[in-house]
Amino acid sequence: MDERKRYFFANDDYKKIRFEKIVQKMQDELKLMDDLKNFRKTEHKEDDERIEVYKALLNKSISNIQESLNKL
């Protein structure tokens, strides 16, 4: 009928693919934080505490997302 009309279909695995990419980005960020800590070589207690809190948050988020992925 209308030749310009486009049809789009949602990928059934979209949620899984999207969450896997989010987990990968979080893991990359964790690696970046470790590399930064190793690069600085000097200890900054306040900064190190903040980094550890942030890393704990990322690890918890990764764990929660992976649990959700296992349920899909």
C-alpha cells in the first residue's frame, strides 16, 4: 500500500542484551578504578574510601542485574 511505511519489530532479547551491555560498562568502570588506583601510587585516604564505596555500589548493582538476567 504505502511504500514509505516502515515496519519495526521489537527484539525479544532486547532486555537481556541491554542489561548485558550495562553490566559490561560497570565492569569496565571497575577496571578503570583499579587502574587509576594503581597509577596514582600515593595513598589518599579520603579518595580511596570514596572509590571503595563506589566499587561496592557497582559490584552490588552488577550482582542485582545478573540475578535479574537469570530470571529472564
